[in-house]
Amino acid sequence: MTQVTMTVNGEAVSGDVEGRTLLVEFLREGQGMTGTHVGCDTSQCGACVVHVDGKAVKACAVLALELEGAEVTTIEGMANADGSLGTIQQAFQDHHGLQCGFCTPGMVMSAAALLKDNPSPSEAEIREYLEGNICRCTGYHNIVKAIMAASGQDVSAIAAE
Ligand code: FES
Ligand code: FES
């Protein structure tokens, strides 16, 4: 076992990991941060997306040991300081961007990464960016709408589904 230290949601955290320990295991099992989900074992579903040094990554596809000193943000870090939902989370709630919610942490983290690079994405750009995030419930329509709303775009003309 080797000790690794990284910053998660602004706080320094350390833990002993094996060479094969994945970031998602470090977060969920080592730190008790179970907001980051595991929906597959083939790195295809996107439920585990977090930010590492400002970039969206699949936490099931990166080793914890490689992240010594990294800055990690998880879904737990997306709420406002007072504990209320952050802008993107609130938009998902307001526009019914979730049903079972299993994919939602990854969707929110991917959306946050997209909006950082592209503050006013088109529907097509959102759909393309979310290619690596699978949702089995919503049909994506309301997720796309929620992300457009979170970016400040007027979605009043887009029908709910
Ligand atoms: S758990 Fe499915 S992509 Fe990471
Ligand atoms: S809301 Fe159920 S998988 Fe997306």
C-alpha cells in the first residue's frame, strides 16, 4: 500500500491505496464519498465522472496513485456553500433532468465541464458532449434542456418530455 494525498472539493485527503486502486474506489470506499457512481465495468457509462485538475474524467478509468497532489471535484463539491443545490443541480431538478438519478452525478459533472469551456452551448453541442454519459431513464431530452437552462439560455419554448 502507498499513501496518496490529493485535494477533494477543496480539502486535503489522504489514504493508503494499492497500485490498482481506481479513483472511484478511493473516493467511495476510502473517503465515503458515494455521490460518484459506478454504473459499468467498461468505462462507458459516465456515472463516475469527476473533475481532475479542472477536466472531466471517468473516475473508473484513472488510478488513485497517479493523482498525488491533484485537485479533484466530485458531485459533493457542486452544492453551494450553504448546502443548497448548485446552479446545474437546480436546473436538473427544475427541468426534470433525472428520474432514478443514477446517471445524474456524472451528467452534472460533465455539464459543468462543458459549460466551463462553452458557456452557451447549442442543443447539438450538449448532445455531442454527453456522448460518454449514458442515461437509461430520461431519453436525454430534459437533461439537455436542464443544461441549456443552467447556462442561462431561455428554454421556455422547449417542450417538456
Ligand atoms: S463507472 Fe461507467 S464509465 Fe465509470
Ligand atoms: S435518470 Fe436513471 S439513468 Fe439517468
